[in-house]
Amino acid sequence: MKILDQYLYAINRKLPTQGKDEIIKELKSLLLDSIESRYGKTPTDSEVRSVIQEFGSPAKVAHEYGSASHIINSEYSDLYYLICKIVSLSLLGSFTIIFIIQVISEGLQNMNIPYHLLQLFSNTLFAAISAIGVITLIFILISKYVESADLDLSKDWTPDDLPEIPASKEKVSKAESIASIIFILIAITIFNTFPEIMNLGFYDFQDAGFSVGHTVLIDRFYDYMLFINIIWLIEIFYNVAALITGRITKSIRFIKIIIGVASISLFFTMYNDTSLYLGKLDLFGARGVFLLIAIIGCIELITNTVKLLFKSN
Amino acid sequence: MTDQKVSQDVRQGLLDNILQELRRGTLVMVVLMNLKNQEYGYSLINKLQALGISIEQNTLYPLLRRLEKQGLLVSLWDTSESRPRKYYVISDLGRSILESVIKEWQHNNQIISKMI
């Protein structure tokens, strides 16, 4: 009964996250009851289709399980709250890290701690308010756009409209995706507001008598930040898409490969760009880190490409 | 002739809406009354149909879930048979609420009967 699984999969995608597994389990049992009582234990494909058709389109069924219409579609509401929480926590984390770095670099006795704490609080609050505003706007637009494009609430819906279940059985680790989004957001905030972090520790090493080859020229580094930000934003998009589908599909893996190619090119360029560094051009310092990131990126890219080309599931 | 046809359609549409509202209003009471013994979704549909109450499956199943969330029903998964089934039965809270709802229904019924 492939068509039944496709139907349940389509409903599952439209349900809010909370309790969706149990709803699907119950619906499957009820639909099988309905099919069996009408057509016996070995129904034909068209008999299953007729029961599904009568039951209603996936959007209609999911709509019945959701609450009344909201400005943000109930299908996305859990994801919306999750992303708002992630963004707020990441901003708090980022500004706290910046605060700690300031304490370490300036010294506790030279700092006006209450002022900096107040700044930490207000920065987090205002950044969170504007970030949540943008996220809300995006979700409202998605809800509006998707709802107008979603024709399966109409009576014209037939089981032939059901999408195929993605073949991939490789499930996404939710915790991994959420952690990735948090780390990327923290990195975006820190590197954009405090790029000097690149040279943090250089002078301490020097004072301690160690020789670190070079420092990074922050002005030149800032030119690269635009590209780094773009790659990070695509990476966030990749993780959100993985969270929505719950499986690594071919198109999602393709996004990962694009991210891989872009970041390898970028970090190799940064490694080779001599105008980015001040001092000896050896591997002790940021230059070595960029090369390491590019090499790790290559390994990941090869793995993903092999999986995309040779893994049927 | 066409005008008459249109007004007939409008009348039918209005009547359908009002009757639907009327049925919807009594649905929770009907469901609670019929879950004094445990039933699963499909058996409840059949039971209601046998009593002359037709309700769409995709209206009843989400309603059962909502009533469970509100604490008016309790549920239990029976996994002893080949297909796991979720059974629902009225809770103590559901019983006491149903009692009050029935009283209200009888009260309204008396008043409306006098009006007819």
C-alpha cells in the first residue's frame, strides 16, 4: 500500500511537530480499519485510493488537527518557535562571549562592569527583537505564499497529487542541526562585531616568548567576511531544510556540496592571499587554520559527493 | 424562473449551513455520551452511524484528540491485536461535564419546545 504511505507522509509534513507521530500512527490504524471493513484484507490500489480520496486531502486532514487559521501556518509554527529560541540563545551566547573576551583583554580592574553588563543585556535584547521581527516576517510570507499555492484543500484533489516519499533513509539528527545553527549564528555575530578575535592571543604568545608567525590584517579580513557570511547563511538554510524534511534528500545533499565547494575555494584563496597577513607566511597562526578548514572541507566534500552519486538510498 | 432557481440555491445553502452549525453544536455531547464504554475511532463512527448520526471521519478523529487534550476523554493504545488501536473512554471530568451539559440541553429543549 505505497499510496497509503505516501498519503500519511504528506499529512505528516503538514502537521505541527508536537504529537505528529501519534496522530500518524492512529490515522494509519483508522484508515486500515476503514479499508479492511469495505474491501477486505487484500484491497486493490484503486480501492485504497477511493478511501483516501473520501478521507480528504492531506492539507484538509492536517488542518482539522491544527487549530484555527493563524498568521503563521500551524505546519510551520513549531519550527518558527524553535528558530526564534535558537536565534535568541545564540545572540545571548555571542554577546556573552564578546563580553568575556573584553574582560580578558581589558582586565577586570580597567572595566566598568555594570556598564558592560547593561550593554550585554541591551545588545542581546535589541538584536533579538529585530532578529525575531525579521524571522516573523519571513514566516508570515512563507505561510501566505504556501497557502495560496496549496491547492489540495480544494475538492479537485486526488491521490495522484501525492508526492513521492523521498528515497533517502538517512535521517537527520535534530540535535546536530540545531547545534550547527546555534554555532553558525554565534560565529556570525562574533566575527562581524569583533573581527579582532582573529588576532586574539597573538600578543600573549609573544609576551610569553613564543613566536607566532603572523597576524591577520583585519581590514583585509573584513573584505572576506561578506563571502564567509554568505556561506554561513546557506549553511543555516541547509540545516533548516534538513530539519523540515527530516531526511537527507538528494537536493539537500546537493546544497551541502555547493557549500563545500564554496568554502574550500574561499579558504584556499585566504590561505594563498599574502596581503591578508602581516609577518612570516608560515602555518603558525590563522593561515594554518584556514588551510586546515579547507582540507577538512575537501574530505567532507568527497564523502558527500560519493554519497550523492553512489548511494541509491 | 432563473431568479427562482437562484433563490432556491441560496435557501438550500443557508439551510445547510444552519443545520451543520446545529449538528456541530451537539457533536461533543453526542461523542461523550457514546464513550461510556471504550471505543476506537472507526468503531465509534459505525456506532454513531447505526444511531443515525453521520459524521465525517476527518472531523471525528481530530475531535477525539482535542477532547483527550482537554481531559474529557482518556485513551489507551491496545497493541494485543495485529493492528495497534487507540481506544477512548470518557474521563471522570468528562462525566461530570456531560451531566451538566445534558441538564442544559434538557432545559433548552423545554424552552424551545414551548416556542415551537
